[in-house]
Amino acid sequence: MDLYAKELLLYPILRNINEGIILTDTSHTTVFFNERAEDIYGLTAASVIGKHIDNIKPRLYFSQMINNRQRLIEDKEFINGKQINITKGLLELAPGQFACYAILQQDDRLEDYQLSSFLQSPYEGIVIFDLNLYPVFANDVCYRFLKCKTKDELINELNPIVARSNLEDSLNRGKPMAGQMVSIRGQMLEVLYLPVIRQGRAVGIIAKTVPVFRPEPSWGELVDQYNLGTASYSFDHIVGNDPKMVQLKELSSRAARTVSTVLLKGESGTGKEIFAHAIHNVSPRRRGPFIKVNCAAVPETLLESELFGYAEGAFTGARKDGKPGKFELANHGTIFLDEIGDMSLSMQAKLLRVLQEKEVERVGGVSTTKVDVRVIAATNQDLFKLAQENKFREDLYYRLNVIIMEIPPLRERLDDIPLISKTLLQRLNTQLGTRVNTISPEVLTHFGNYTWPGNIRELENTIERAINFCDGNTIALANIPEHIISLASAPPLHSPGGFLENLLEAHEKEVIVKALEKCGGNRTKTAETLNIHRSVLYRKMNKYKISSN
């Protein structure tokens, strides 16, 4: 049975050497298995000699080496809770006939941690990294939870979850680090970093995830939910063949590959949020959380704690254990800051510090937390003009002004209206449970002649209204709001000041005035009718000097 070892006159050496030795013949039958290999695998030589090498687990994949003509491979495996360095090689005994060997050497640097029971916790994902921060082991929980089958797949999935900066920080300090929060498939997890110290120096680091169990939320907490998880939209949801939009989608896809800040500019209702979702969903961070914050919708007094969180006892009514802010929740993912132009100058200064230092300090806290967050901001305002007027911090503007995507208004892509209308009709039918299948050509003609100050959002609301008033399966002119029909049919104005911008503002003012009249001057109902936030309505009323009395 020890034919090859005896012929090489190495039998005594191989039998007593400190490394585990495994040899096969050319049919991949195990012919030699020394005592050290028995210790490592917890098997007896009698149970494996004479049997195919693949009966030994974990497999050594010699067949794959032969197919790829890989003569020598250095590998690492955890066998029975111990890290083993494996040198695998091929011996060509005849043309195309290969015997195989493996040399096993235990790496006992992690021995003191009693890994056998620790690593296979049924509730915690555990990954061990070497000094080069390369993952050398992950337990079954990691593979199952991340739905990975190979180590390469696992590494790709771990990148947005386990921050390299945190690994380095914990290793350099030689101290455990806790408190990083991540969201994976809707499950909130806390990541703990545990350096492995031997003889006074770090030899590796363990990262493990611990589920964060929360009490059943109250109704108020449900209203204040964080919208964790993956983004809802992809580039497939952005329809149209307009050359500007086609180019914009291509540029956005390329920008998604990086971690650079993206600034989305465009009028209200053009689809800035959908672009933010789509960029996140094709980025390397797509497995991480996507957190949305409307900077105009959150009162100034609450925005700081909303973005950065608060510590225990920070103010009256604060939760006992404090509360993480949106930036902490977005760690290793993306945060979408909508309506960033409405943020106050004092908040802009605090946001700038977070973007520069990549760390947050909770309100009332005394320490900072490192965060790794990709920022996508959106605005319908001219930030450069605001910066010139000292209404927006110039340094923050240039921090955000890395990749700019300007989304064109609907009036500049009128040829896309039939396709967009059809897509919206199909989606609304699904949502409403209706069967309105078509839009009449007359309606589409009026749609093409209308300026759409509310952009796609206004078009969607118009179609939804029409579906509700439609008696048959086709949307007709009778189902369309009167102001759209009249304005789409009206001849173009030719006044000295009739710039496009002035005409649009005049129309926008008219729409707001009519909506206020219909809602009896109720601003909340008017904002809901126009599908805009109250703060936006107030700003436009001030701009056009509209009174609700």
C-alpha cells in the first residue's frame, strides 16, 4: 500500500514527519496517510487508504488541479476547528498520468481560542482574517445567510458588510471594537471585531455578527421606521428613448461602480429618487442598506438627531439606549439626502464634517463612530447660485459637486410621453386592481402639447385620476383635468417677457391658485393634491405672493 513512499526510500521520513502527508496513485486512490494526517483529520489511515481521495472532507480538489494543469497550490482550510496550511501538488508518473500529494501543516496561532465550538455558533456569522485582511475562514452561518457556495462569492458579499478600515483600526490598536450596525436582508446586525493576540502581538482578527433583537415596535415607531433594506427601483424602471435619458442612464451606471458622491439635479417630479435607487442597486454596495432622508420634510430641530442619532439621556424623552442616526444605519451602504438645498447652514456645517472625517458623533454623545457611507444627494434648486448668495455653504457644494447628473424635465422629452404613459398605466392598473387598458390618441396628443410643470409625478397623478373616472377600458378626454386640456389647446403666448421660464412659472402659479381654491384654502390638502411637501408649497406661495385667504 505504501508503494510510492517505499520506492522513494522516504517511508521512515514520511511516517514520522511533523507535517501531515497524503499520497494518491494515478487513479486518485489514497495510498499513504501518515499519523500526523490522522491527527489533523481525526481519521485512521485504515479508514481512508484504498479509497478515493474525495472521501476525505473537506475535499482537496485534485481533479480540478489536473484539469487546470496546476502543478502546485498553496491553500488554507479549517479542519476540525483548526487552521491548516495545505500544499497540494501533482506528480506526473507517465504522460497524462498524475499521482497527487498534500502536505498539511497546522497553523496554531488561533489555538488558544478553542475555535471548534466557538466558530460554529448556530446564531452568529463568524469570519477570520489574516494579517493581510484576507478571509481564511467563514463558518456555515455566513455561507447560508449570504447564500454563497464558494469563497470568492463570500468575499464579494463581505466587502460591503465588513469594513476594511474597521479591521485595520482594531488590528492596529490590538483591542476589540464593537457597535458597528449593518442591515442585511432586513435583519439588523451588530459587527464585533476581535483581534487575535499571541505573545503580545496581533496575528489575525475575527469579525462576527450578532443579531440585534428589538422589542415589538409601537405604532409611533412603525411610523418612524427606517426603511432599511435594498432599494426598490432599477434602471429598468426608467423608461424612454430620449437621447438625453439614454446617455444619463449610461453615465449613472458607470458612476455607480465607484464610491464617489453623486449630486442629482432636476425639477420636482423628474425621478431623482428613482435614479438614486437604481445607482445603489447596481453598485458594489447593493447588498448594504439604502437609507432615505428628505431634508425638507424633517423639522430643523429634529434633523440633527435624525441624521446622526442621539446618546442615552441626550434630552427629555430620549430612548434609554439612545438611537442610531441615518448615517450609522447606512454604514457600508448608501444614504440618499433628498432636497439637500433646504438644509440650514448650521446643519450643512455638521454634514460637511461627517463627509470629511467619515465619522459621526451622536447628539449628547462623547465619542465618535466611524462610518463608511456613499452619499447621493438631490436638489431642485441651483446650489451654485445659493452658494453665491451665501445661502448654501460653498465648501459643502464643492464636496457634493463630484459627479453631477442633471435629469431633464418632462417637457424636454415629449416624445417619451406615450411610452411613459403606457408604463404608468400598467403599473397603476396593478396597484388599483383596474382594467383600463389604453389611452386614446386625443389624450396623448394633449399630453404632448402640455408643459407638465409637475413632470412625471404630475403625469402619474393625472393618469391615476383618469383611471378612477373612466367608465370603460380607455382613457378619454372627458377623464382628463380641464386645465390640461385648455392649456394644451391654447396657442403659444408671444409676450416680450415670454421666456419659457416665465411661462412655466405663470402656469405653476395658476395651478397652485386653482388647487388652493378647490381645497378651500387648506394648505395641507392642497399640498397632498399637488403631491408636494407642505414646505415646498409654502416656498412657492411666498415666491408667487399667493395668499390662501
